[in-house]
Amino acid sequence: MTQHSSVFKTVGLVGTGAMGRGIAQIAAQAGSTVMLFDTQPEAVGKAIAAISQQWDKLVEKGRLTPEQAAAQKSRLVECPAAQSQQALAACDFIIEAIVERLDVKRSLFADLEKIVRADCVLATNTSSLSVTAIAAGMQHPERFAGYHFFNPVPLMKVVEVISGLKTSQGVCDQLTAFAKQMGHTPVTAQDTPGFIVNHAGRGYGTEALRIVQESVTDFVTIDRILRDQVGFKLGPFELMDLTALDVSHPVMESVYRQYFDEPRYRPSVITAQRLAGGVVGKKVGAGFYDYKDGAAVIAPEASIPVLPLGSEMPPVWVSTRAARRSELLQLLKDLGAKIETGQSPSMEALTIVAPLGFDVTTVAVVERLDPARTVGIDMLIDDKETKRRVLATNPMTRPDMRDAAHALFASDGKAVSVIRDSAGFVTQRVIATIINIATDMCQQSVCSPQDLELAVTLGLGYPRGPLAMGNHYGPTNVLEVLFNMQTVYGDPRYRPSPWLRRRGALGLSLLQGE
Ligand SMILES: NC(=O)c1ccc[n+]([C@@H]2O[C@H](COP(=O)([O-])OP(=O)(O)OC[C@H]3O[C@@H](n4cnc5c(N)ncnc54)[C@H](O)[C@@H]3O)[C@@H](O)[C@H]2O)c1
């Protein structure tokens, strides 16, 4: 790519910390001359050295020629701190990645507006402040937008182009074109708390934390379940340990407060307390997991119970209202269970229920089953699609019935987790919460359904975009989970978004616009 074809020939980069240097790197790679400025005297030199080192490594690996590396290096220009921002006067585009403070960012843009040309585009890399609020004091807010990158910038190939209330479409178009030139995927967001990625990401951790807070199971088990059943690369607690709670808890609180205490985003006292105690994650060697030589210490799984000598596996009866009932019966047959086919279970039978969104207790009571012999299994997902089965007891389930169910469902070698009663087990709760938040983002026109999917898969690395996830598991199933969870918990957190309700009712894809 030549310098002449660049959307912005000269880019100004203010704040050359973790984010600034990443943005400078990809802009220089795209052919722009990048003027770097930082108030800390040493910062720019360090940033240029770090970027140059990245390129030297690429030369060593044969992914960049020495000539290309030299040309890129020549496009990084140091603006000495002593010169103030004056050196940036000739820039076509200036982006800031300075400290996350509204007053400091506002004062920076007030200073920049005094020196730049009328057609210079200005942008902020803020992750939590309102773009409109930063622009409030500007003379020309129409030339200003959010340009939100992710860490590490060269590897996280998505950028949110955020339109403030007064941002012109032309500016968004330029930023979109420049993102593509830098090899990134641009997505367009309205100026709303968390934009796309940090908004869509609110479901995963917060619902997992509620499950732990409810003493349904421990965090290790939740991580195992979500990795094995849904295919998340990292469980929510592994993820929080990696991001560190000093970063992720404030994001949870900020999005929640900015939406005036919307229950769907409600953070947890668990992370608040851990943050206060400094138990923030992998970087300090202690988070939800302990770390030894950089690796998490993971407690072994509960062993599979062995039935007492002389006792037989009880016959099994499956609720007539079980989700995926025929698959469940086939599975039990394959596992060699003695299946009862009567209207109701015999006095000896292990009774299996498979609710969507209800807890085992509610189902046992409503269906007039003996709770002492009733165990639930999460059948939202096709058993063939998952690497783990999840069973739930209720407060009256007899230990022998629990153990029999555990041994039976583990008898073909598939992993089994047994948890306490929970409306929606683990997977249903977490998946439904993610999908509900995502569909409501579409309802609020935060972004297009397509951009939501792109932003989440690229920015959060989920196995599917949340809308595709909803389509895959069935919008009506997800709705049923949410309605029933709302009944059990009485919490408006679980009220389904109108986007989901309408598409579920009409049998439409969750990607369908209006
Ligand atoms: N770190 C992330 O994961 C991440 C992701 C997306 C967005 N952001 C946002 O990017 C911005 C920067 O974050 P970071 O992690 O790179 O921070 P950082 O602390 O690594 O770097 C900030 C740099 O800005 C400089 N600086 C501070 N005030 C300045 C001013 N008034 N003028 C010029 N330079 C100034 C500092 O000296 C420092 O070098 C923040 O707004 C943050 O919210 C961060």
C-alpha cells in the first residue's frame, strides 16, 4: 500500500500507551505518516521502539521485507512533548488514546480545535465515556467520532465507529474506509453505553456470577459447562481472570449505571468484593483461580459415583413434558437404561425432567412427581452437539437417586456435572441472557444485526454471534427459558426483549430487521 492511497495521509496520535502504540502501528502499516504525541517525555520514544521491535520480529519471520520495515519506521514521527500539540497542526486525522477522563479529553479536543485545519477529522478511543459528552464543548462536533479499538490492536481486527449525536455521516464513512485500509473490520454503533462489544458482553459474566451467588455450583464447574456445552473458548471466570477485575468490574458497573440501573446489566457483589481485596486475576497470580508458574490450578472433577454393591440401577421414567423428549429417550436406551413407559413413574423409578427455564422443584411440584426421586437434565442443546451433560437436583432429591442419575449419564464416558437446583441450569441461563441483551441492542438500534454479529465474534471471540446463537437454539426455546426464569426469580432482568418476542412469535430469524 502506498502513502498516496491512504484515506488520511497524516495521522496524529495523542497518548502512546498500550492502545496508542497499537493504533500507530496499523496506521503506519496502512501507509499513513503517524505523528506521535504524549505528555510524558519518554513515552513516544518507548512507543516507537516497541512498534519497531514488532516489525523487526516480522522481518525475522519473513512476513515483512527489511525495506518495508524501514519504510514503515520512517513514517513514525516523534513530536517532542515540549512542543505541545502544535506539531499536529498539519494532520488530516487525529485520534486520542489518553487517560480515560472526560475533563482531560474535552480539554485536549478544545486545544486541538484551535490548531487543526477545518477538514481535519478528530476521534476518541474511549471505551466507556459518551462520545457526545466529549464533543459537547467542541466548536465543530460534526467532525468528531468515536473510534474504539481493542487490545492488542494489531491482533483484534475490529473497530467500532461511533457516531455521536452531531457526528456527520461523511466522517463515519471516512473512518470506515480507513479501518478497512488498516486491515480492520469496521462496525458502526450509536453512541450508547458500552457501544457494541462492551454492551453485548454484559450477559456472559454477570449471569455466571449470579449462578455462583445462588450457590448453584462453583465457578470451575460453570467454566467447564460453558466450554463443553456451548463451545466458548474460555469460561466466564477464566475470562474475568485474564481481563482482570480492575478492568472488567468497572466496565460492568459503568454500563449498568449509565443505563440507570437496568437489571439486565446488574453487576455482582462477588467481583466488587474481589476487586476491593485485590484478588483481580491472573496478572497478580490470584483470581477465581490460583496461579502457579503462570498456569491456573484447577480442582479435579467430582468422581463418578459407584452404586453400592448389590444395588441395581433403578428404572427410569421421563416426564412427558421434557424438552427433546424423544432424543432423551433414545439416549437413555443407548445408555442401557430400563425405561418405564407408564403414565406416571413407578415407586422405584428415577424420574427425569428436562425443563426450559424452570427449576427442578417447580416441575416436580407442578407435574406431581416425587421430588425425592426427581433429577433434571439440561436438554436445550442436542446431546450430540455437547461434550458434557448437566444434571440438577432439587432440595429433596435423595442422594442415591442423584448418584444413580450421575452414573447412568456418565456411563458412555461423556463428562457429567451435577449442580443444585437452578431455573435454566447453567447453559440456558447464560445463553438466554446473552441473546436477550443482544436482541435488545437491535431493538434499541445500537447497531445493525450484522454489525452486532461481527463485533461479538471478532471482539469477544464467541463461537457464534448472539443472534446466530439464538437462531441455532431456537428463538421460541430461548423465549420459553426467559419467561420461565422470570416466573421463578421474579426478576425483570429476564424479561424478554420485544425484538426477541416478536421474531419468536412470528417464526422469524433474529437477524431479521424491520
Ligand atoms: N487498554 C485497553 O484495553 C483499552 C481498550 C479500548 C480502549 N481503551 C481506551 O484507550 C485510552 C488509552 O488507554 P490505554 O490502555 O492505552 O492507556 P495507557 O495508560 O496505556 O496510555 C495512556 C497514555 O496517554 C498519555 N496521556 C495521558 N494524558 C495525556 C494528555 N492529556 N495528553 C497526551 N498524552 C496523555 C499517558 O502518558 C500514557 O502514555 C483510554 O481512553 C481507554 O479507555 C483502552
